[in-house]
Amino acid sequence: MTSPLETVRKNIHTAAINSGRPAEDVTLVAVSKTKPIDAITPILDQGQRVFGENKVQEAAEKWPELCARYDSVQLHLIGPLQSNKVRAAIQLFDVIETLDRPKLARAFARISQEENKYCDYYIQVNVGREDQKAGIDPDAVDSFVALCRDELKLSVVGLMCIPPVGQDPAPYFAELKAIAARNGLDKLSMGMSGDYPCAIQCGATSVRVGTALFGKRL
Ligand SMILES: *Cc1c(COP(=O)(O)O)cnc(C)c1O
């Protein structure tokens, strides 16, 4: 029996090779939001160490226990964040993928210093320019990168996006790649269960996959 994790790994491998890159260039972020500890341990037992959660509170309830049992877990925050949760986010997460506004960036810079704990950051870009969606407007990314990286000295490693639902995501992935390139950023977090092979073809260096690993969320 092939496990869902093995299937996803194989698909990542195939997509990477097809786009002329080694499979190791693509990191799988296993999105464990809403899933209980009992559902997560089998994935940890198969060697997966990079996980994504979208809520600080939920992550705080599950991961300290799991991190005590498993070495070298790397946690990514992939959900929108309020400024009053920045301290808890810094304490829990290694990578923040949803940096999208100056107020939040300033809070991370200040509180990281206070906590003496430094995360890596992706800037989330609202590639579809959707009113209801988090992420910075594509036209404002360049100056926001400059603020985060040059003025606030945050470790900005790349860009993240969630394209509009029900549309071909490829043009949005391509746009994210172009914005990253002109800002000298190497990493692209894009692609979910429905479109991660496409995202890898378009240059993703990490994919955030939940449903294909854990099954449907209730
Ligand atoms: C839930 C979520 C995912 C995973 O989505 P699936 O379709 O279940 O793979 C990826 N990225 C973000 C930001 C999410 O909130």
C-alpha cells in the first residue's frame, strides 16, 4: 500500500524532474490545520518534518507536545495573523509565510528582538487582487520587500500566494515568480493539493499540501 505521503512525494519528484530541477529543490509543507495529534503522528513517523498551521492558538495546543517527541520539526505559519498574536507566533513558528503589511512587519521586527528569536519570512502577495483576500497588492510588493528586508532587517526568503479559486493558477504562479525575481528573492511558496504539480512546473520551491495528505477537513 502506498501512503498518501508517498504519493505526494512521488508527484513532487515527477513534477520537479519534468521541470528540469532536482526533487530536493521542492520542500513539502504538510498542512496539518484542523487535524488532531493522532492524525499527524503517522506523517511524522514517515519522516516528514515540515508542517504548516494557519492558527496560532491551534498550533500552540498541538505542537509543543509533538516537538517534544520528534526532532527537528519546522513549523510554518500559513494563515493570516493579527498583530496581537505576533509574540506567540514568534515563539512557536520557524517560518512566517503570511507577512503582508507594514504594521505586522514592524511588530515582528520589534518583538523578535525582545524575544531574541528570529524567523524566516515569506511575503504573501494577493496575486488575484481579490478584496477579501490577505496578501499585499502586487503593485506594492517591491517597496514592502524593501521595508522588511532593508529597513527592518527581517530575513525575507521569498514570496507566497494563494491564487483565486476556479481559475487557471499558472498565470498567477508565473506572476509571483516574476515579482520574486525582480526583488532578488529565491523562494516561492505556491501550490496546494489541487495544483501543486502545476506550481512546481511554474517554479515553486515549496508546496503547501493538506487534503492530499490528511484527507478532507470537516
Ligand atoms: C489550508 C491551506 C493549504 C492546504 O490546502 P489543501 O487544499 O488542503 O492542500 C495551503 N495553503 C494555505 C494558505 C492554506 O490555508
